[in-house]
Amino acid sequence: MRLIENPTDLLCAELRRCAFVPTMGALHEGHASLVRSAAATGRPVVVSIFVNPTQFSPNEDYGRYPRTLEADCALLKPLGTAAVFVPSVEAIYPQGLECAAMDAAKFPLPPVATEPKLEDACRPGHFGGVALVVDRLFELLAPATAHFGEKDFQQLRLIEEMTAANPVRATMVEIKRGTTIREADGLAMSSRNRYLTAVARDAALALSRALEAAMRAQSVAIGEALMHEILHENGLVCEYAVIRDARTLMPVHDFALPCRALIAAQIGSTRLIDNRLIAQRG
């Protein structure tokens, strides 16, 4: 397994048309499942580890986001990873961070990243930074497949839509989804889970319980009310707990189309998100 810092080293023949797994590091079994999916394509697997400053606002956790490169490489090596790309900020944004921030602010985003008023409302500027870094990584790696988890569902839909909107890119890279990987008690795996105390982790289980209640609900309104109630009862500060169209992430009134129940909630200083599919039903 190669450790690559210089983007020009990605141009070697053995990494051409790779299966790409972009990450910010602090890897866990959720990331490992994406790497296994990438390896199953039969292509060389490249994993990037880059904590992207343009997707964090000044009051977010960019500075304390866990950097665990040695442990990450130990996880990736037995999975058959061909290369780990660990670029500097300067390699990703050669014109400087100030220019990159301006580029992120004006990056054209599809409606699914601007209209639902979910992450787009809670984290202004976040998706511009995500879109910018993914576009840059695709430019550097020219992958055949790119693997993203469903836990960050609005982000996933953004990447699917921005890729489909680029005729050249859409013919070159296939976006592949990975299901959310959960702990045995239902908590969605997240790099930010390591911030949680034992008490906070127990409270965090309310997210998965709330989503399960929404999946069983007889109506959208009841499902959303149940999610808010469960989160509140467990001391979580709810940013949103909604049921939306699974494609557009816009509000729905029934389950006539596939839906997603989505939650963002704060536990102390830690922000967690989760979601579940609600199958179409009459």
C-alpha cells in the first residue's frame, strides 16, 4: 500500500481508473465497508484522507476533528487498498484558502443541496466546500467509481446530482452508495462518536430509536412528531427531524413515494446526523 502526498504521483499506470473512497480520516467500520465495496469492483482502490477546511464554518470542529493517520493506514492495509492519498491543503487548493473559500461560495449547487433546508440551512456554506473538494479530487484521480456512504444522505444526493449534471464526468465516474453501518445497539458509526462520553453515547441512541419510530408511523405528521418527542425525552437538541422525498429531500404529505427520515441533533457539543429509508406504501 502506497502513501501518496504529491498529486502527480496519482498519475501512475497502476492507479489509473481507480475505485475511489474519499474520507476525512478517523476511519471506522463504515469506511471499511466502502473500501470493501470499492475492492469488489476489481479496480485499484485509492482512499483519500483530507480534512477539508472549506466545508467547515468558523464555529465548527475543523481544528479538533480527529487526525489518526497511523490507525487509518492500519485499517486500510489489510483491505487491499492500493494507495492512500494524503494531500496537503496547498496541494488541493494551490491558489490558497482565501481563493478556495470564494470558489466554494460560488460553486453551482443542485436544488437538492439548496432547497430542502436541512444541512443546507443548518450549515451555510458547507455544501459549497463539499462540492468544491469532491470536484477537485475527481479532477486529480479521474476515478471509474466513487464510493459514498448513505449516512450523510443529503451530501450523497448532492454528489449524485452534481455528477449527473456534468456530461463528461457522468460518463467517466459512477457514484456508488454504501449503506449506513451501525453498532450492535443501532448507533450509526461516525468519526464524531469518539467525542461522546458514556452518558452522551447512551443518549445518542435516541436517534436510531426515533428513526425506527418514524418508519413504523402511519403518517408523515405522526412520524415527525414521534421523532421530535423521542429526541426531546432523551435530552437532545433537535435541529431537524423530518420525513422527506428520498430523491428531492423536499417535504411530503404521504408515503406514496420512497421517503427518508432524517435527523440532525446536538448532544452537548457534538452534532450527529442519521437517516433511514421509508419504503413506498399506499
